[in-house]
Amino acid sequence: MMRRLVMLALAGTLAACSADSTGPNGSVTGTYALRRINGQTLPYTFPSGRQLISDRLTLYSDGTYEDVSQYSNAGNTVDEGDYTNENGAITFYSTSQEIYQGSISGNLLTQILNSYTQVFERE
């Protein structure tokens, strides 16, 4: 009986570890939807008057990413490049030569770009 309880406890511990997306064996790959910019929900209006309606960030398993932003004037922009993940600290290397930082905790990815703090949620 004691052996069975130990095995159940061990199985539960292993299952909990494998669900951690920031652990050494966890994966950050997936699609994330932008939820907030500087604490505000979307749509977000920039000082220029341009309004962001949605943004989807996809992290691929080969270390590349694609970020598609949709604006109210029906315009879209796409940013792509490479990323690295070091225990939840993510560095993005855009093909436009920009480098910016992010972090992931659970299902939330926080990205700092220029003076904007963006919070994405895994879909």
C-alpha cells in the first residue's frame, strides 16, 4: 500500500513539472494573443492616432517567430525573426534588426518593446 502511495505521489509530481512552460523541459512554442499594452486592453490607440485591434505572436519550435498586428484601418503589419529562450527569459531578434526582451510565466508572455509593455496570453 505504501509503495502505491509513493508511486502516485511521484506521478503527480512529474505531471506537475511537465506542465510548467518555463521549466527546462517545458515549451514556449505556440500562439499568443495580445491582451494588454501598458495596462490597457485592446483596442489600443497610439499617440499617433493609429489604433491596434489585435496582435498574434507565434513562437515556432525551430526558434523563429511571427507577429501579426491588425490595425483599425484594415492594415496589417508582420514582424518576424528568431528568438531564444533561457528559462523563461526570451530575446527576440527581428529581421528589421531590432532586438527586444520578453519573459514567460505560465501562459503569459510579457514583451517590452520601446516604451510599451505588452502582455500576451497563450491561446
